[in-house]
Amino acid sequence: MEDLEKAILISFDESGAVDSVLKSQAVSYCQQIKETPSICSICIDRLCFSNLVQVQFWCLQCLHEVLRVRYSSISAEEKSSLRKSVFSMVCFESLDSKNSLNILDGPAFVKNKLAQVLVALIYLEYPLIWPTLFIDFLPNLNKGVAIIDMFCRILNVLDDELISLDYPRNKEEVAVAARVKDAMREQCISQIVKAWYDIISMYRISDPELCASVLDSMSRYISWIDIGLIVNDAFILLLFDLILVGGLPDQLRGAAASCVLAVVSKRMEPRSKFTLLQSLQMSRVFGLVAEDSNYELVSAVATLLTGYAAELLECSKRLNDGDAKGVMAELLNEVLPSIFYVMQNLVGEVTVGIVQFLSGYVVTMKSLSPLREEQLLHVGQILESILTQIRFDPSHRDNLEAFDKIGRGEEERMADFRKDLFVLLRNVGRVAPDVTHLFIRNSLARAVSSPTDRNVEEVEAALSLFYAIGESLSDDAARTGSGLLRELVLMLLSTRFPCHTNRLVALVYLDTVTRYIKFVQENTQWIPLVLAAFLDERGVHHPNVNVSRRASYLFMKVVRLLKTELVPFIETILQSLQDTVSQFTSMLCASKEPLGSEDGSHIFEAIGLLIGMEDVPLEKQSGYLSSLLSPLCQQVEAMLANAKVQSSEDSPANIANMQQIIMAINALSKGFSERLVTASRPSIGIMFKKTLDVLLQILVVFPKIEPLRSKVTSFIHRMVDTLGASVFPYLPKALEQLLADSEPKELMGFLVLLNQLICKFKTAVQDILGEVYPVIANRIFNILPRDAFPSGPGSNTEEIRELQELQRTLYTFLHVIATHDLSAVFVAPRSRLYLDPMMQLLLYTSCNHKEILLRKACVQIFIRFIKDWCTGPFGEEKVPGFQTFVIEAFATNCCLYSVLDKSFEFRDVNTAVLFGEIVQAQKVMYEKFGHDFLAHFVSKALPAAHCPQDFAEQYCQKLQGNDFKALKSFYQSLVEYLRLQQNGSLVFR
């Protein structure tokens, strides 16, 4: 074995037995050989003698690369030799008279690579250099199966790599494809079609697999060849014969159906298409979809019928002849029962195309009013098809109920699969609303009485239809319940489904009730039925925790909408929820894993919304709230007292229980407005203040338990909104505890809380901010880098991501302070120490940060500082050195050098906004610093960037004028001009 063959074998080894160094050397050696000028002759030589498939594949791959990349550098003699050798291989001839080795005896991947090599030659040489390629090849088909198979592979690769429009092509490829197709049409396509016919006729019995391959190739070419070559008595008869004869393999019959589909789908004038569709007599294959055949055949025939029906529909739209339209309608009516049969008896990809066709068919009904009897019949069949398709397979019932990995996968698959079906349903509902509502009513009634082995899937599907159709209803229709909708909603609320314990049925039932709750808002006599649905074992008392928690969330939404209508039922509701409230804050419940955002706390929010209304008398309101808050606070106080006594490690169950209680109180408080607790009913506010006082003790007793800190922080956020300014006395203690020993993630939460306080109370929090800012600055500026974060391998750690998020939160925090008239905090005696690191960080970010919005925020901060700290050209400096820093560092680096950088892309929307802020900063600097700014920026910075004097003078004029848009436009033009002058020769910053 020669060195090259050894190297190829080693480089292809995937067993892991070969040493990695040796494999690397082998790959390098192969690459070295590949780059030699004589590579073509080397590969042809190896293909003559080597029977190693790895060597054959490598040589063919090399030839393919040479043709694609180095064709122009090959000599005419080499091209001729390569052409002859490749043609000999595909024609099943030996390359050497002394050797009988044939590539076509090899595996499929070698033959496909050989086909690619020939197609590369077709791309480059047919028909201009090698016009007789196909004519010379066709006589070789008589040699038998191997060369026919190779011919199919060549045609398939030619379609994939050049002709097919399923792949994106550049202009050159489109032009070459047109050249090749024109030449084939003129020279050889009729001979190729005759060869297809002869091969299929000859081998249909002896080698049906070969015939299926021929038909597959043929179906690719029908779209651009003369349709008369296929649509004639001989070929069409042959194709339908293949489809209809029962003894043939389903693969061959399906391939023939695909060819007829290609004929049906061929683009042509409406009148010609009408004649074609009418002549095919497609009714002869309708019965095949109902036969007990292989799925592959039924799927192929169903796809054919769907394509045929879609073409009938499209042709009918484009024809103006009334008689022709009538014929099209008749043909469509004939094929639709078969399509409906497929939809109602098969599942899988075949139905996707049918749904698309039916959507188009329903669109045509919109112009018809009223619908004719046959169309109403079709509407019913479409609805029946949708119901069948959305039904879960009973074999997955246990998995769906347990919601295990298989169940989750099936639910996700079905949710995705249903999307287009529900769009079709809503379109049908718009065209025939009464028929649709009647169908859903009957489906629900039928599902309730269905056998128990199918009951779950039937009920879930019928309820899902009712839920989905509700999305297309207008608000008025949902409120008034016109037509059958009123009856449907009452049926929904009053029916007790025998399978209600099933998770899927219970979930879709509650979602559907919630969707139609606006109707109950207008018909309050049905409120007891709604409350029963949510409060009994169908809702919050459902045995499945997923359903129970979902019910809590949906009940909160219902309460939010009905609100005042529920006041007479508050006592009943609270009594029904006593055990639910108790269970949520019990150790047993707290020990369970929360289920995402639907954690069960929404039941407290619902209660808060109910009892927090001013419609509830004060005495009752106080009683309700006290009965909820007092036990919860007592639980917390008991656990805190116990924790102070015990020296052992904190109990996870206690901590989890305490989290549940905080979540419950937090959710409960959402129903109480600031006006109610501070103005109209301050006694309610006192209750929440006492609760806040209790919960703040958690920070003292459990200072390092992050989940508890997070929950208490969330409650403080809530109390800021609920108690308003009366929360102030509690803030110093709360902020002190939250700031102590806080990690970067906790610091982020702390800054967000301060942002809320600043935005709500503005300058009233200046004293509080003055106390905490130095501590924050000391902590943050010691852990954040002064410039960029590290990049490259190993830099994307969780710690670095946390610091990056902290930095973003810091910029927001600084921006909120600056834009709420609180910049004096930064220059207070205790904070001055951190002024320089803050300025350096803001400067670096405004010039360099990859997030444009952060750069904009930093520029806006500088603008506010200039306005706040600089009184005017002749005023006294409030912050010594700040003016010099702004003129020499900020103006030069941010306002000039950063925008000269090519990465500053003016076409980007966010960058354009940033540029506007930068120009605004220059305007403000001129207003505040006057000549000092011009002396540095115009006389020093611009000349250093090679700015011509006349441009600098124009800049001064624009800056001193009152037209900001003109200034911005001129400065952009100036920057673009300076970039051209710079041409990459200057490196700024």
C-alpha cells in the first residue's frame, strides 16, 4: 500500500485507535498532495487501481474541489483527460484496459460523489465545450441497472446543485441553470423522457425499486420540460397504471403518484391548466385513500389529491369563464370527500398540506353569502376533521396525566401541531359562525356521553375547540353572547364532565371559563356557577397541584374583571378558600417545589382584590384583613423567636415556610390601593405597617439567607407602592439590613429598590440616598473593572455575567439619580471620594461599550451633570476640575474620537439616537463653557483629527445657531468626511 493510500485511511479513521499526532500528520500529507499541480492525474491513477472506498471517495472529492476552485488553471489536455475519465466511470467502463475495477460497483456515497464531479463538469462545460454529454450517455443505459441507477443519481444531483429553486441561487448559478435547461430542452430531453418510459415499462416487475428511483428523478424535471412529453396517452396511462395496480410495491405506486402531482402542479395558463386537470380523470384514484394500504402509498395519494384540489381552486379563481368555473366546482366537490376521509382517519405530515388547502378553500367562502347547502356540508366536514386531528392519542393518557418526560413532549408537540388547525377553525367560525357553534355544542354533548375509554380525549378536544374559537370573538360578541354562544357558555358552566379529575380536561375547562368571563360580567345571574367551577374540586380544590395552582391564577383574573359584582359573595368565597389559604402557608406545602410563576400565591391576590375594594364596609374589611394577616404574622414571629433560641443550622422547612408566608402577604397587599390605606382608611395602612415591621425582622435574624432577603425586598417594593410616603420611617432600617454583606446579585436588587424610591419620591429621598450611596459606591467600584470585562475563552463565567448585569443596573441607577435632580448626592462630602472612579467609568462606557443604549445613558448623565454643576461661562465652578475634565476628556474622546471610529454605524437606529445625544452634549457644553469649549474642541481636537479650517469654522457657526437639526446633520457630514481623510491611518484614543 502506497503512502498516500495509508494517509487517506488514517485521516478517515473514526475508531479512535489511531494516534492523534499520526492522524494530524496524515491529514497534512493528504492536504499537501491535494495542492500539487498534478493532482488530477494522481486521482485518476488511484481510481484505476484502488478498491479502497476511502481512497475512491477522497480522489473524487479532490477532483470535485479542483473543478470548483481551480478549473481555469487546468490545461486543455488535463481537462480533456479528466472529461474522458469521468465519463468512462459513469458509463460503467474501466479506466484502464489492464484493470476491470468499476466505481459503480462501490457504495452509494462514492457514486453520489462521482455524480457531483460530473455535474461540476456540466456546470462548467455544457453545452459550450461538451455539447454531446447527454446524447453520448443515453445509449449506455442499455448496459443495465447499474448505469440506470447512476443516471438517476446524476439527474438528482444536477437538480439539487443547479436547477432546483428550493435552494437559494446567485445570479451566475441562475444563468447557468437557464443555459443548461435550454440546451437540454433543445438537444436531449425528449430522448431522456423516452428512456424513462422504456426503463419503467421494462423493469416495473423485475426491479420496482429502480423504477421508483427513475420516477423520483422524473418528478423533479416535469416542472420545466414540455408537458406534452408526459401528458400523452402512453405516459399518463402508464403512471395511473402504476398507481392503481395492487400487486406492485407501495414505494413504486407512491413514486408514480408524486409524478402525477408534479404534472398537476406545473405552472401554465389557466385555460391550459383547466384542460389538463379535466383530462386526468383523477377520480380513479380516490378510492385508494380508503384502502388498507401502506401509509406511504396513502400519504402519497393524499398529497396528490390535495395538490390536485389546490390547483382546481387556484385555476377557478383565475378563470373568467362561468362554465369552466362550474366544471372546476364539480371536480372539487368530487375530490373533497377523499380529502376529508384522510383528515378524519390519518395523522402525520400528510395533513399539514391539507390544512393549508382547506384554509384557502374557506377563504373563497367569505365572498359567498349565504353559503350553499354543499358548502355548509363541507364546513361540517372541515370541523369534524379539525376535531379528529386535535384529539390526543389515548395511549399517551397516563403520561399526560403524570406529566412525565413523554407526557410533556406529547403536549408540546400537540400544542405546536394545533396552531394551524385553530387558525383554520377561527376562519371557519367567521364564515359560518352558527354552524361552528352548533358543531361545538354537539361535540361537547357527544363527548360527555362517550364511552369512558375515549371520554377524556373527546372532552378535551371539544373544550379546546370552544376555547380556540373564543379568540376570534369581538368584545361585544363575548359580552352579549349572540346566537348559540349564550347556550354554549351556560352549557360549559352547568355541565359536570365525568373526567374532570383528568389534568388536561381540568386545565382546558378552567381556561375556557376564563376566556368567556366577559359574558358573565353582563349576566351576573351566572356568577354562582362560575364561583363553583373555580372553588370546588374542578378548580382550587382539584387533587392535581398543577390544576389547583392554575385555578388560583385564573380565579385571580376572574376576580380582577368581575370585582364589584363579587362583593355579595365575599363571605362564601373566603369560607371556601379557608383550607387553601391554610395549606399554602403550611410546612407541607412549603416543602414542595414551586411550579414556575403559578405558585399558588395568586389565591391571596384574588382575596386581596376582593376585600381591598372600598365597596366593602370598613369594619368588615378590617376583620377580613386581620383574620388573614394576624395568623401569618404570628407564624413568622414564632419562627423568628425559635430561630433566635436555637443555635443549630437554620431549618430548610422553616425557611421555605417563611418564604410562602411572605409571598402570600405580598400577593394579598396587591388588592389595596395607596389612596385607600393612607387617605380613606388609614387603619388598614396601620395593619400593613405592623406586618412590614414583623417581616423586616427576618433580615435581622436571617441576614444571609438569599431567598428570604429576596422575598422581603419584593415586599418592600410592594409597600412603597401601597403605603406611599408613610413607608419612610421603615426605610433606614430596611436599607441598612439589605446593604449589609450583599453579594453582586443582591446589590442589583438593592439598586432596583432605590430606583423605585427615587422615581416615586424624587428629591424627598435625598437624605436617605446620601447615607447609602457612599457604601454602595465603595462596594461597587471595588468589584467592577475600570474598563472592559475580560473576553475570550473562559471569560463567560457566571461570576462575570453577574458583574456585567450589576454594571448595567448601576448605569440605570446613576441615570435615575441624575435625571431626578439628585446629582448633589455625588458631590456631597462623604461621596466625593468616589467621584473620580464614577467619572472614569462613565467616560469609558460612553466611548467604548458595545451596548449602544448604555452609551446613550452615560452621555445623558454627563449632560445632566454639566447642567447641574456648571452655572455658565462666568460662573463659579461647583465641582472643581469638572469643567476641565468634561472639555478635555469627555468632549474629545466621546464627542469626537468615538464617533470617528468605523464601528459607530450611523445607519443603526440606536446609534443614530446616541449620536443625537452626543451633539446635544456639545450644544450644552457651548452654552455652559462658551469660549473655553471652543478653544479646546475647535482649536485643538478637530485639527488633531485633520479637520480643515473652513469645516471648523462652519461647525462653530452651526453650534452657535439655533437650528439643532442643521447642527446634527452638519456634524455627521463632518465625521464622515474625517473618516475618509483618516482612512485607517490614525488610531484615536
